[in-house]
Amino acid sequence: MTNFLPAIATAFLIGGAWDTIQGQTLSDNLIAHFPLDGSPDDTVQGLVPVSTSGSPGFCADRFGSPDSAACFDGSSFWTYGDVLDVDTSDFALTFWMRPDSVPMEWLISPGFTSNGTQPVCKGTTIFATPTHSGYTLQLKQLVADSYLLDWVTGGQNDDVHLAQSPIPIGGWMHVAVMRCDTVISMHLDGEFAAINITPPNRNLNTNIYFTLGALNREPSGEPASEWFIGAVDDVRLHKGRCLSQAEIDTLAFDLDLTVGMATRTEEPAMRISPNPASEVVRIHFDRSVELIQSMEIFDAMGRKQALRASGLIMQGTGVSQMEIPVSDLPPGAYFVVVPTDTGHVYGRFIKD
């Protein structure tokens, strides 16, 4: 499969929450890793399935290596019990998946239907305690041959927030989803794909069992549904921090996982002022950058805004500062994407 979107190589800077930590490696704060190379077991804490439904098995991974990824047939899953809660912490969930099909609707029991499939799930069902608490990934086909991936988090006040992106099916893709302070985000094949804002300090702990291959509603007693059809590989959960763009790239493009982040520091830094702003925001770079595409701005729902940068200040052959008129924007949070020759640089500002 070709990459869903082009690769990028920079830290995602949102209010300082995702700054690159020098010398950090992908083993830091890793609380679970399911390689799924012929075994469903976790290699960090030694988690093993507490029960198995149907006949989940193993198949070829994205490299064609036999028995090196988990395969689910739409009637099977592994569940690990009430583990891997993330409470109010920042966290990142990453994995490879190959969705083969996505039913438009499941008949769970008479009068009880659901739609979509869930490759990795811990909660967000109405049967969770508290209701809707937890986190999950859900694939949907609401319109024939049009597919969406939802990154859903539910707090302890019955509040559900999601970041959503269209996806293709039938091929391998890398998924990285995060909750960083008040931001939930999604990267597909290394590229930023969706974002949303959540209230601060949301506690996502839930009693629903962590499961690979379906929405398992244990221990509520309600039936499972949204059974995944396809393959999943290399599931990782980091708790207590988010991943930098360079770390996401390392996972998405199978780079050397032993490389520490101190060796990947070429990205320029961005500072936005004034912030909040009412008329104009100015983007300052810590060094001259060469732009390879037009700047883009997205609102908190991931919708692109029709704005153009102006007032460029040049330094040598690159840009050191630019201005963005924002007077016509509705109040709220906005995200800036600046493509440079060494990667995309991200920033955030508030329109008051």
C-alpha cells in the first residue's frame, strides 16, 4: 500500500504540550506492546488474554512475513481484562491495521444493532462504568464505499469526543492516536489527519475490558459487537507522554526503533504571537525556513480555513516570519501547518 498521505518529520507543538524531549526513545513510558508475532501476549507487563472469543489467528504482516500479524474474521477477539487505563494522563496508542471490510450495520440481538468495527477498544460504550468512559478506534461505513476512522475518548461525565478522518480499506496503514492535554489527534501513515479539543483533566478510566478485535462490553454482561475484519499488528500504548512527529515517523516508516530523539533535531521551532489574537497573528521561526507548499490552517474540528499568509520577512533564501489575517475567523482554537524543506511545523493559536 502506498502511504495514505506524504510523510512529515517534525514535532507537533501545541501549547508546549508536545515539545520534543531530547534523548527520549520509544521505550520510554511504554506500558504495553503487543507485537502479535504468533502470540497475543504483551511484552512489557506480560499481559495475556483472559478470554478468547471465536478463533483469532495469525497471518502475514505488511512485509509478507507469515504468522506475524493478528487476523480477525468478524467473529473473534482477544480480551485482556480491566487493564491499560489511562486516567487523566497524556497517552499515545499506535498500531498497524489492514481493514478488509466494514459492515454498515451489525444485528447484535433482536432490536439491538450497531455499526462499524473496532480493532482496538477499551470502553466508550453506554454500558461502561462510568457511561461512555474509555477510549477506542472505530471504523464506519455510513455511505456505501466511503469509510471513516473515529478516534473516540469518553470521560467520567458521559462526555464523548472524537477526531475523525476518511480512510481507504484493503491495505496496510499505520495509525497513531493521542490525547495530549486538551487535544486528541490522529496520524495516518505518519501524516496528521484529524484533531479535536477536549476539556482538561478528563478521567478516561473505565471498567470495560481492553480488547483487540471487537467492542467487548465485559464485564457489563452485554454482548460484544463491531467485530473487526482484517489484520492488526504491533500495538503499542505509551502513558504519561505523547509522541513527537519523529517518533511517529519511526513507527510508521519502520525506521530504526533504537534511535533516540537526540539524533532527530533538524526541525525548526515555531512561535505564534499575539496569542490570543483578534486581527493578525505572526509566526516567528527560530531560524530561516524554506517553504515547499502553502501554509494551512484548520479549526478544532479539522476543517481547513481559506486563509493566506502575508507580510513575509526573508532571511537569506528562507522565511523567518509571516503574518496571517484572522479577523474573519470565528472565535476558537486553530492549528497552523507550515510545510518546510525539513518537515511540517505545527502551531496553535486562539482567536478571541
